[in-house]
Amino acid sequence: MSGEASEPTIVLFRRDLRVDDNAALAAAADRGAPVVALYVLDEEAHDTRAMGAASRWWLHHSLAALGHRLGHAGARLYLTRGPTCEVVAKAIAASGADCVFWNRRYDPADAAVDAGLKAELRKKGLTAQSFDGALLHEPSLLKTGSGGFYKVYTPFWKAMVDKPHVRDPIDPPGSIDGWRGKLDNLRLNALELLPTNPDWAHGLRETWRPGEEGAHARLREFIEYGLAHYERQRDFPSQLSTSRLSPHLAFGEITPFQILAHLRRSKSSGASKFRSEIGWREFSYHLLFHNADLAKSNFRPEFDAMPWRDDKRMLRSWQRGLTGYPIVDAGMRELWHMGWMHNRVRMIVASFLIKDLMIDWRQGEKWFWDTLVDADAANNPASWQWVAGSGADAAPYFRIFNPVLQGEKFDPRGEYVRRHIPEIGALPDRYIHRPWEAPAALLKEGNIELGKTYPTPVVDHGAARDRALILYQSIKDAVRVSTGDRKAS
């Protein structure tokens, strides 16, 4: 210990549920005073977004893992709920703490809560300090040559790569002098994070291992078995070729600093590509930091004029994986079963909802927010707006995924579809992505009755594509006219 302080230090945990590479925790332990490890479930903060159901399931198990890890290090994890400032004030009064440390958050709503807390504590003469840990760069510091923020990924990534070497991960404290006084504390079950009636989390339980140890086990497995094939196989959903680290990153059980440290030691050809994917996460947070309404408003305001369809029946068919397009339905069923979806398939199902069904991207983003264990305040809306064409560095409006061709290209043997849609599993590869073209004899042999055991397509993709192109072009034409009028005036 380098410090000699005597009053306790409160360390706030939020989406940084780890002991390793935790700058706030390391600084608190280094003070040499008792540490109050405090988790606050703040569901009352203004403008902050309530967690989805799948995220709440993950949070329960991640908190259990963090409590176990802290306990081994010598500290107790106190669980509380309520407005952050009020809960922290009570913890200070009960413990006599004179310092509060935390790791920074970058969602503007969460950052506003933290800024208010810091101002309130300093007004009382207490020490309040925040640290990095969630991002490789500070969004407020990474600026374009003109002093603005980046709106296109390629120059953003180049600016990141050109920056000085990112820091190494911070070692965990050898031991923590945990404060042992009495503090308002809830049992984990009292936070009411788990589904009960019904309990739909069976697939999540069999798929995931939330917590810091699970995160590092996942990383080691990916480095050893997946990284070498990552660039070549990452678009094929039947292959275990992606890292599946996204929920661990979302809850801060592992940091991008730790991941990059592993990649630097790897000689795999896939390391460079995977590093750039981490860059997309950083870019999404860069956009969110500068656009607080990223999940609510079109980044490109001209898309406010898009005539989205309010079709609850079609939306429900998409949510339930009953569109009649196997690659779309397999993705939506994978999502419901395990709270996660392969990235290539995320783009396919998003394109289908937005451009085949012409349903507002915000409806899809809202569904993903509730059902993904890796639901992320930045990645979620940035990715949906990218597909919709309404976001920064968005996909061209005329890029509309053909769900049949995408399935045949990236799931050519139908392994992914058969895994999630067993009712059409008897179809040969030739028809697995277009069952409506299968001969009647083949359907009968496989006990498949289209429209009953598996739906017929809810839309004709060719006609839906034409409709979407006309509507998207009308938006571009309106912008062109509007811009021309402004120039003329």
C-alpha cells in the first residue's frame, strides 16, 4: 500500500463488474484505507434507459460472480437500489468515507448522473474521482482536424491507430482491506432481476457464464481456437468463429485494454481484423457521446420523413421468428433462446424489418434492447441506424439484404437454420433457404405443411425491395431539392 489514509473509500460499481484492470478499485486499495464496494441499481435517474429483461438476468449473475471475487480479495459487495446521489450520501454517513471513486460511463444520461454526483460531493469537501476503463479513448478528446467529432468510421479508426500506444491493463490489488461496518444492504434476489413467471432463461443458463472468470475463459478459448479463422469464418453463423465477448464487455467484466494486450501477444492473422471490430465499438460510443438521443432520433434528420408502417402483426411475426424466411427466423429464434445473435444475422434480420417490412428501426432496436444479453447503449442504436441508412457512416440506402441469397451464401449447408428451425430440417440444402420452392413430395416426406408447420413468406422480397428503393429514393430526392432551394436563396 502506498497511501496512509484512514477514512474509508467508496468504490461505485456499475457496468464495470470486475476486479482486474479496475482503475477505481486499484486506486482505492492503494490509499491504504478500508474500501466500501458499493453497487447501486439506479432505475430512477432522469433519462437513463431501464435495462432490458435479458440484461437484468445477466446482471444478477454478474453481481453474484463479482461478490464472490471481491470476497476472496477481502471486501464485501454491498447491494443497494435508489437514486445514486441519495444512496451514496447514506453510505458516506454510515461509513464516514471521505472519498468516492468510480469508473467513467459515456452514455450522456449516465454521465450526467455522475457529473451531478461529483459536483455534490466536492461541494461538501469530499474527494470524488473518476477513472477510465470502458473505452480505449476518451470521446471528448478524440476530435477531427476542425475540432468536431468523427461521423465516418475509417478516419475515426485511423485517428485511433495513430494515437499513442494504449495503456496496459492494471493489475488487481493483491488484497483489499474491506470495510466491515453496517450499511443498508440488499440480498441479490431482492433486486428482482431474474424472470420468474414464466422463467424463460433456460437457454441463457445453458449458453453463458456471466462474470469476470467467464469473460477471461471466453477470451482464452477464442484466442486459442477462433482467432486464426476469424477473418475468414466470422460471417458464417454455424461456425463458432466469433468471440462472443460482447456481453462481457457490455457489463465491464473484461476491458478493451485486456483484450488488446492478448492480441498484441498473438501472432494470429486474425488479430488485426478483430482489433478493428473493437474499433467499431469505440466508434459507436463516440457517436453516442456526441448524440444523446441516438436510440430515439435519426442521426440524419431527413429520415424523419420516412413513411414507416405501423404493422403490429408483421412486427410480431418478425419477433417470433415466423416470417417464412429461414435465415431471418433462425436468427430471431437464436436471439430468444440464448439472448444473443450472430453478427452477420443481426444485419440480415435488421435489413428485413426495416426494408422488407418498412417498420421503423426503433422498433427493432427496442426489441434487441430487451432480448440481448449484450444490449449496449451505443452499439445497439448505432448499428440499427447503420442498417437503416439514417445513421453516421450508414450503409447505402440501396443496400438491401436478400434473405435467401444471404442464407445460401453464409449458411450454405443449412446447419444454422436446422439448429434453430428443426421443423424444416428434413429439407435438402437446395431448399432449406427457400422452402416454398420445394416440391410437394419433399415437403410431405419431411412432414412440412407450409402455412401450418412453418409459415409461408410474409412478404415477397422482390416486391418489398422495389417498394423500399422507391421510398428511400424519395427521401434522397427531397433532401436534394431542399438543399438546392437553400443554395438558391
